[in-house]
Amino acid sequence: MTLKFLPARYASLLMPLVLSILMTFVVSGVATVKNLGMAFEYFPSWMSAWAISWIIAFPTLLGALPVTKRIVQALVKPA
């Protein structure tokens, strides 16, 4: 089996996609364990919280990324 790679032009969508998946997974897990503890319903509640937070986070990242890049460029001296 060989891996198939996406063309480089998809990097601007793939980066926020992967970032939003990882960040919302961790943050929703921490928030769920804080609110429920390690109760029996922890995992289903975590997955539900993760799905809802990801639906909000991914489009937010797509919109915020260009603004964030401009802010960082304004704060950093060019190489």
C-alpha cells in the first residue's frame, strides 16, 4: 500500500483542519473531565462536546488565520 499525498495547494485548508481537530479534542477532554470526573458517561460526553466544539472551531480558524498572520507579521521584525 502506498501513501497518497495531497497537492501542496491544500496545505492552507489542511493545517487549520488538523489543528482544530487536535486542539478541540484536548480542550473538550479537559473540560469534560473537569465537569464530570472520570464517570461512566465520560467518553460519550467527551465525544459529544468534541464534535460540537470542532464544528465551531474549524470555520473560526479559517477566518482567524489570515488575521492572526497579519498580527504576527506586524509584531515580528522581518528576517
